[in-house]
Amino acid sequence: MFTSEPDLLILPEPDYWAIRAPLTWEAPDFNITIPAGFITDLASIPRILRNVLDVDGRSRCPAILHDFLYSCQRTTRSFADEQLRLALIAYGDTPAAARLYWLGVRIGGWVPWEKRLRRGGGLQPDDFMTAVAYRAASAGNNASIERRPALQVGQRQ
């Protein structure tokens, strides 16, 4: 779980928020710090499913983690998707609901993942509110994944 509650800034573009302060996610096999200034759309849920899957409730924190893992691409896509499922359960979703989110990202997540790879992979300037936040994250000052033996970094699907 995150060690603190996310402090989100609503951006002018609909459905986008920025992280105001760094967030650290602690899991049994890894920790990750999401830098301040990172932009997220939270859960990208098709409108037709928004009555079934909550875009703005328990999925908020897990979605931030998932968005960052997809953006930095320092793990595999399947690892990022599994972390979303586990995080949803940690934040109180039922295993069945978490499985629906997971299934959605397994089916449709390849599109943004591959699009990012075509742009060179990893963090991009438009992932952040400011150029300063992007430069700090790209330099490794704020974007870190602390591995434990179970995490395989650098593999791509």
C-alpha cells in the first residue's frame, strides 16, 4: 500500500490529475516511489463499464501505481497488471472485481504499452506537469524501484 494518501491536483484536461508529492508504494517484493508531478488518468475505464467498475473510489490508488509502472516500463507489463490486481484487493476491492480490472488491462493494456515503446519507452516529458519534474524523475532523483529478489526489472513483453 502507499505509505501516505495521494495528494492530487485536478488538471484542466478532463480526467487527468497530477501527483503533488512523492508517493511510495510498499509491497512484499518491492517498493516504488512515484515522483511529484507525475500525471495520471487514474483508472481508464470505458464509459460502458463505469457503472460496474469504479473509476474514482477504491481503484484510485492502485490505478496511480499501475499508470506509473506502465509509464516507466521498468518491469514487465504482466508484472504491472498483477500489481494492479493485488493493489485493488489491498485497498478493499473483492478478488472478483480486481480480476475484472486485471482482465481489462490484460486485454487492452498492450495498446498504450506498445505506443509508449514506439515513442522510445520509459518516462516521457508529457508524463509530468513540468520539465523540472520530468528531469528530476529521469535522472533517478525521485523515480526509484527498490527491488527485492522477486522483482525482474528490465524485461519487456
